[in-house]
Amino acid sequence: MIRLLLCLSVALTGAGAVHGDTAEALRVWLEGLDAGGGAEVHGEPLHHPDLVAGVYRDRDHRPLWTGDGPLAGQRAALAAAVEASALHGLNPAAYHADALATVKDPLAIELLATDAFLTQARHRATGAVSPRALDPEWFLIAPEVDARALLDLAARGEADVGALLEDLWPDNDEYRRLLEERARILALGETSTARVPAGPLIRPGDSGERVLALKERLLGPGEHTPIYDTELGEAVRAFQRGAGLEPDGIVGPASLEVMNASRFSWIDRIDANLERWRWLPAHQPDTYLRVNIAAFSLRVIQANEDALRMDVIVGRPYRRTPVFTETIKYLVLNPDWNVPWKIAVQDKLPDLKADASKLAAQGYEVRLEGSDTFVPVDQVDWTPVTRGNFRHLLRQRPGPMNALGQVKFMLPNPHAVYLHDTPNRDLFAKQERGFSSGCVRLSRPLELADWLLRNDGQTSQAARIRELLDGGETTTIYLRQPLPTYLVYFTAFTDEAGEVIFRRDLYERDGAIVAALRAGGRAGGSAGGPAGGLASYPAGSTGALP
């Protein structure tokens, strides 16, 4: 064993001199790996030592990148691809960029180049960071890519290394538009702009040095009075509207976070969202529905065009809407709402104890443990009921006060998250709309119902929606072709005109992604490099969560 590890150590520092050829050095390295030797070459840890080992075992230790190996002439193309991946937010150092440029030892070149290709292939196709390692509410996982098969394709001379890797980036106009915006921001010269210091809320009528800084930030350099006047109020509200913030004219932490953005923090935001695109399946259906949680928006996309758009309400920061994909299988008109246990004990039980008659007037009823029938909630003594002994089923009957509104769209999933109407229409006047308990509330649900049924070939049912709603009966309509639906989270995205729009990171998810990217794709690393840090940004199924 000691002799074998000694051979391994010698092989990594001078394989050609000791063993006579790279194939023999590879054989010794593989034996050392099997014997428990470390998977580190010239101080560079291999990301996928088992995959690398499998490549050379299948080749009977014949080299790929050195000597007369089939890819010896493509090492420069590999190095160029690794460097170019920085434009997509990846860290070239994680793919042995420096070592590949300086190391002369054939064995090290083989191992590092193969590991770089395999890792680049996987990271380009499915992301450099494991989404679930950073975001426990991300349940939409892209399929794995067979990186070894791609390497074999190149080794057989059927494709070039550079072209193979280039084809693995997301083939999506929105991804490409983010790349273009990233390049544009990087090309900007350094600019000196006034930053507004942190402090208390800045309101109309206030005065002082922070108001002067605010004017210089929004109105440009010049002679300004230190008073928050009408001109400044208009500029603040215009800025807030453009940034997706509540246009109330009051400058608080959220407005300052966006207003004080540096160009590198903009790049951070783009890089986090480029990575999210790599987390998504490579291909979306021709027709599908997409909810962007961070943008509070819904789009029905058909042949790359918007068939329908509307505003939505999503989960509060402490009851986040998860990221996942499912299909809308049916819709329910005049639904009832079976209240999830967590909401029942956390939100409703205190109200029931305080005054059950108010909830009874809103249509709430309960089926007590051991009973087969529902009774109005004001017919129950809630005094002895606690979170620990609450084993009842609480529901709300259909009606104008029902939390799900007039229609819900069912995409059965383990998160109990659905799309639905809401009686609280006033909340759609807000710019940031994180008000629900996890479900997605729609601003124009009947338009979506009409589109779904007509697109599904159920024109007669679409024409009867108003009649069925007015009838008051709960009605379930199944779709013949369920609609693929994606709930995603993008804080930088394109609007209808193709412009890149930035939104505040409502759920504070971007920072961990950027830190991991800067650390080379290892979740949990600390941010570093010129773009490190995200301190500032630019501008009725049981259990449904309303």
C-alpha cells in the first residue's frame, strides 16, 4: 500500500520520466485512487474523480489530451470555453483554468482537462450550484446531462469540444437577453454617482443632507435645495414604479437597496438568474403557463408569444410560494376551501376563540373529530381547543367571502399550492404583492378560465362560465389536455418589449447563489471577486393555501 501511494505521488510530479508514458501513469493513478489516494492534482481538487476514472478505465488508460490522444489538438478550445464561461457567471478557476495554462506534466493535463470538460458540461446544462442545497423551496430540478457520453463523442471525432460545450447553455431568448445585458453593464465605464446614506424614512417635507443626496441621485448634479419638494416626490414615485416598488414617495430600506445599486451588484443579480435558467429543464412545451413569483406576474406562453398576462399575489416571505412544475388538470367553480391544519391553528384558531360568529358569517364550518357532519363554527365551544388537540376539519363554504374566490385552478402537488381567485381585490393595487399563505392569487381568474377552456376545445363550457358561477353550485371541469405550469423565481427577467427588468429579492434567495458561484459552484462558499456581495440591487382541494 505504501509503495503504491509512493508511486502515485511520483506519478503526479513526473509521470513521463518515471513510467515512460502517460498511459502507465494513468494506470498507477487509478490504482492509487482505488486504494484510497486523494483526488487532487497539482493542488487542484477534481470535481468528479469517479467519472474521470471511468473515462480512462474504459479507454484502457490511453490518453485523450496529450501525445497522440484524439483531443490533443483541442486543449486550447477547452481552455477558451472555460474562460468564456465567466461571461455566464461561472468562475473559471473552478475548472482548473490557471493550472491548464501552466502545468506541463502530461498526467496532470489529462486529469485536469477531463475533469474540466465533464464539470463544465454538467454546470452549463444543469447549473453550477445544487438548487436544493441553497433553496429548500426549489423543487424544479433539471435532468442530468451525460457528460461522459459527450466527451466520448468528441474523442471519436464526431464533434468539436468547443461546439459541444457551447450547445449546452440554455437555448432560450430570455437567457440570451440576460447575457446581453450583463455584457452591456460590464462595458460601462466606472461612474461616480451619489449614494443616499442609510437612515430613517425620507418623506415629503423632510430636509437635510440625505434629501440633498437623494436629489443628486435622482435629479442629477446641480444646485438643489435640501427640501423634499414636489419635483423630488415625482422623481421618487417614478423610480419606485420602474423598480416594481410601491410608488408611495417614501424612501425606506427597500427603495435605498435598489437606488444605491452598483454595476457589480446588477451583474450579481443577473448571474443568480442565469444560474436559475440552468436549473430549469432544457426545453419548455410549446404552450405553458409560467408564474414568476419574484415579479408577481403570470404569463401564458404559446409558440414563444404571450397569450395572456396578469398580475398575481404570492406567498409572504415567511410563507413562501415554492418553485415547482405540475400541470393544471381541472378547475373548480364556486369552490369551498378546506383550511390546512397549519393555517387553521396559527391563523384561524385565535380568531375562533376571540369571536367565532365573525368566521361563521364568512361561511366557516367545522367537522369535529369523530363526527361525519359539518356545523357552523359559532356552534362550537373553542375555549378548550389548543394547537395540540386540534384534530378537526375546518372549511369555508362557497360564496363571496370564500378565500379562493369564484374559481380555483388545480395542479395537484405535495405543497398544497394552487392558483385561484380572491375576494381581496384591493391588494392588486400594490406593486409588491407578497400577501398569500403560499398559493397564487390571480387578478383576472375568469380570463384564465376562459382561455384554458377555449384552448382545450371546450368552447361551450367557456361560454357557460358566468351561468355556472351565478348558479352557485360547485362545478368541476376537467381539461382534456392538462396545461404544463411552472412556478419560478426570477429577480431579473425580460418584459414584453424584451427589456431586462430587475426586481427586489423578496425572499432573499439571490445572495446564496452568487456566493456559491463566486466560490466555484460549491454551495456555502463566501462571496469574492469583483462582483462579490449583494448589498444593493437595481431597480377546492384539501389543503389549498390562499
